[in-house]
Amino acid sequence: MRKVFIDTSAWIPYCLSAQPRHSTIKNLVKEFIMDRVIVCTSNDVIDETVTRLIYDTNIKIAQKFINLIKDGTKNNSLVQLWIDEEIQNEAFELIQKFSEHKLSLTDATSITLIKKFSIESVISLDADFTKVGIPTLP
């Protein structure tokens, strides 16, 4: 079964209609859900997204995103992958390995999950994924 991972850099425009890539990302996610692709994200990405929405917009928009995540996991249209000690330690190693790219810990944990769960597609506007050889959509 196909799997896709959604990064913070895609969730933000997904949630904010004024963002330049809003329609593209929203339609891409909708298409994956309709095609029964397993849509994944991580607790780190959710943490980062909620924090950015609170700081950059307001609590109402952040709450809409929280509700989207809760509904998605409840109705099985979204899988939340969790960072454990093993994933975090592998991410620490990635940060060292790719130190010239200055990966965030969230990006490093995401990359670790993408590899561990053989996720073939990543929806992201973050160039850090492509810098380490992971192609992104859109």
C-alpha cells in the first residue's frame, strides 16, 4: 500500500488559504485520501505545526488543525507516527551526518520515519528533504 508523509511546511499552507501553495497542497492531500493512500505525519510535525499556527496566526486556526488531526486519526484517514527514543537517537545521528545542511530535529526525525516505514512520497515545501536525497511533492 502506498504511503505519503506530510511535513509542517505543507500543513501550514494546507491550513491557511492565503498561503501561495494552499490549493495545490489541499488538492494533493485530498487526492491521496480519495486514492486510499496511507497519509502519515508525526507527533513532532504536529507539535511544530500547532506551535507555528499559534505564534503566526491565532488559537482558532491552531484548533482547526488540531481538530483535523483528531478527526483524521479517529476515522483512519491519517496515521500519526510517534517519535520514540530509538527514532530520536537515529535522528541525532542524521543531524551529525548531514551537519552541513543544518537539519532541524523535526526534519531529522521525519527523515528517519520516512526511511523506517518505507514512505515513498513526502509532501513538503522544505528543501532540507531534497538536500538529503528525499524527493518531495508538489
